[in-house]
Amino acid sequence: MPNSAINMRFMTQRLMIAMRRDDETVLTYITKSGEKTRHITLIDPAKQAPKVAAERALTAIESGSSMIFVGGSTDTPDEIVHATCTAIQEMLELRIFAASQSPDSDEDQWKVPVVLFPGGSHALSPAADAITFMMLMNSRERRFLIDEQLRGAPYIDKFDIDPLPTGYLVCHPGGKVGEVGQADLIMPNDVDLVKSYSLTAAMYGFKILYLEAGSGADSPVHEDLIRSAKSTSGLTLIVGGGIRTPDQAKLAADAGADWIVTGTLTEDADDLKDLAYKISAINFFLSN
Ligand code: 1GP
């Protein structure tokens, strides 16, 4: 379906979603300080049917995730991304309504942003609340520095989804995103380089810096790199790639990550019960 058709069809739905969080923008929600390290569950729309994605997202939120990212694979068409965002938003609306009818339930628990984490300008949906509008800062390719952004910006503007100004840095081992994005990988001892990148990101006015080790990485972003990036003020730090265990999440949090992302953990879970167990364990460690 062309973007314009998606736009028309879901205009009403978009208004409903926007009213859900009228007191706070997604950017404010993400960047507010004084919070403990929070957890993001990344759902790759290419990896399961939209209904299953929505069930996984709800389980993740119930287990302590504070945000859902939708994205990952580089070649997922708009339609799949949109169907996934829509399914998640519809289930969240149902949960909010159900919670509002019960004195014992907290409807705010379900007011969690659904944010696009795109592999390029193609994977967009007006059913999302926001998008990480990223520059892959250590790419050698003009395409990932500015061209994809030029293509996507008019649609983001038309869809009226919040762009989240984000510097994206791919660190060793980098995985597929490092290869496709033609990144000069940041090595574990490149602390000065990360400091320069983080200063540059702040000077460009980016509000978020995302340190990525690559989905499925056998080792997460090194703590020294997180510590170095954290020493630059004015940036909210997201760290993802290769985080599987509570200990790994805790190491990243202690080094200064404001947000931890896990994706493969969700895909590898045996079922929703196993997923709840794994995400709860991570969130327990992040809270203590
Ligand atoms: C998102 O790439 C991460 O930044 C997700 O990585 O799939 O290894 O959790 P995992």
C-alpha cells in the first residue's frame, strides 16, 4: 500500500493514539532524568505475525518494559511494519480501557510509546507514536548519514509522528547493521573516539545517543564506551545488541545506560511465560 493510502486510512486512529499521552511528548518521556535505567523491547515485524508481535509486546510491558521499538530488519515493507504497529496499539487501547474500568488496575502501565526503529526510509507507519530519527554517525556511506533521512522526512512530517533526534553508533562486533550500514566499527578501547562522537552528537542537537553492538551480538557494547559517552551532558543513552542476561543489563546500566534494548531475547523465548520470566529478571536487576 502506498504511504498516502496508509496515511488516509489511519488518520482517525492516529488522533486516538495522540490523545493517550496528552501531558507528555514521547521525547520528554524518553529523556526525563532521575529515572532508573529503563527497558525497551524491540520487536522485529519480519519475525512474527502482527498478532503475535502484539502479544509479545503486552507481555513485555507487563514484565516491566517501558517502551516498544518496532524495526530491525533492513528490508521489511511498510505494510508489515504498519500492521505490527497497529496490532500493538489496538491491544494497548484495549488494556487501557480494561484498566480504566477496574479500581485495582493502573491504566498508566499501558501508556507506553510504540516507536519505529527503522532500517531505512521504507519502514514507516503512521500508527507509531514516534520514530528514532537517526544518523548512523560512523557510517562511511552518505546514504546512512543523510540520504535515507531526506527520503523519510516528508513522510514523517505528513504522518505527524514525533521524530526523536538520535545519533546512532555501531560498536564492535557490529553484526549485520555494521555490515549493511558500512560502519567503521567502534572498538572496545576507542573511548576517546566515542567521547568525540558523543560531543558531536550533542553539538548537532541530538537528544539521544544509541550505542549498538548489533542484533544477536556475542558481546554487548563495552562498559568503558558507555561510561565515555555518558560523560557528555545533554544526551540520553540507549544501549543495545547482545544483551541477554540480567548481569549484562546491569553492567550497562551501572556504566550509565539510560535505556537497555533487547530484541533477540524476545525472539528466542520459548513462549510468553518464558518471555515474561526473562524480561522480569532484567527489570528486577535494573531496579535494584
Ligand atoms: C537493538 O540490536 C539491538 O539495538 C537488539 O539486539 O537482538 O541482540 O537484543 P539483540
